[in-house]
Amino acid sequence: MAADGDVPLAQRAVMIHQAEEWPGMIRCRNCGGRWPCRLDRWGRSVLRAAGWSDADVAEFIESAARRSGP
């Protein structure tokens, strides 16, 4: 089970560590590791433990991207 304090950190991790297409592979936009990188996997596992579905995570990322603008 996720600790309550981990959820905001997990939200930040999935926002920052997103997929980006590089020549020949998909890498993390932030750390450059193969995606899903370690922090994206950790963030998603914490959010799943807190009751979030994959659709919830995708909606959260899209909503935050809309708020931050281009």
C-alpha cells in the first residue's frame, strides 16, 4: 500500500518521466533512460497501490499538460 506522502511524489514522477521517441527507441524525456524508466515505473506502481487505474494516470498527465500550456 502506498504511503499518503508518496502520492504527490508519484504524480510528479509520472509527469516528469514521460516517453519521448528517440532514433531507434523510446527513452525518458527527463533522464534519457529506456522508457519506462525506473522513476516512471515507481510512480505508476505507487499510484496503482493508491487505487489509480492506468486511465486515471493518463488523464492526470493530459490534464496537467493542458494546464501548463504549450
